[in-house]
Amino acid sequence: MSEQIVTALLSGLVALVVAAVGAALTLAQQRRERAGWLSDLKSGWALELHKARLESYPEVFRILGGLSHAGGSRLTPEAAGQVALTLNGWFYGPGGMCATATARGAVLGLRSCCRHWARDGGPRPEELYGWRDLAVAALRRDLDLPGLESYDFRPGSTILADLRRELEDEEKRRPRPSEGGGGGILGRPGPVRRGPTGRGGPTTRGGPPTR
């Protein structure tokens, strides 16, 4: 084989190797750019979704407030029917579009419970507040606010000791400069005694369902 043929073959081989390396580098760069674009797209979508929830979820929390006894009025089947009606409007609006499947399921379960009570009458369903607590917990989780407080501040309730202990633990993790006094802001927690548990239906941890 002549020297010219060998030289031509080597030149062609080098050109092929250079082209293959260039193509691989270009493909890798395109993949990196695509991954970065997808990451930016998902981050932007997550941010917009969180904003949409922050705008629409306060309405459903106000609706759920209609099931509370805090106002002093007795909860009636008619009031529950009105809650079911407003929950249905929220579900088929922006709130239902941005809620997770868990939150939507809890809201639908509560809507169904309220609607059946309004239709059938009689005593309050045992599972009503269980569904309400599940809906609140799911909606809070959508907002990255986990946890569901029982708000049971009666004497003997464990929630008082739990809240006091959480605050004191937070003090220990984040020490602050002394302001002329020792000890925690709440003092020592009192003895812990078990309070009553929730009744019927889906329930959450942390004491009896909120009223």
C-alpha cells in the first residue's frame, strides 16, 4: 500500500473521530440545556401553582369556618347544606383546579357528608368533623404547612403541654441573648395527662377533632 493511500486513510479516520467527538459534545450540551430548561419550567410551574393556592385556599378555609361552634350558634342541617353548596362552588373554581388529589378527595367527602345531613336531617353525623379535619390537614399540606392542631385547651388536655414543650425545644435550638432573666418564656411544663380522643369517622392525630 502506497504512502499516499495510508495518509489518506489516516486523515479520514482522524476526521471521523473528530466529527464523532464533536457530535457527542454537542449532544451532551443539548441534553444539559434541555435538563436546565425543564428544571426552570418545573420551578416556575411550582411557584405559580403555590401562588394560585395561596390565592384560592383562604376562601375554602372561610367556608370550613361555617362548621365551627366558635360563633356560638348551633350547627344545623340547613347550615351544613349551605356549606356543601359553597364547597361545591369552590371545588369547580380555581381552588379545585390547583388542589392535589388528596385535598380534593377530602373536600368531596366533606361535601357529601354535609349534603346527606341536609337532605336526611336527624342528629349530626359522627364523621362530619373527621372529614372536616382531614380536609384542613390536606389543604395545609398543599401549602407546605403540615400538621393539624386540635385546639383542645381544656384542663387536662395534652395539647397545652405539647405546645409548651415545642416552644421550649425551639428556644433551645435557637438560643437568644439573655435579657435579664433565666429560664424559658413559659416555665416548666406541667404534668401530662391524656385527654379524650376523637369520635367516629376519619380522625387525625393530636387530640379530638376541632369544633
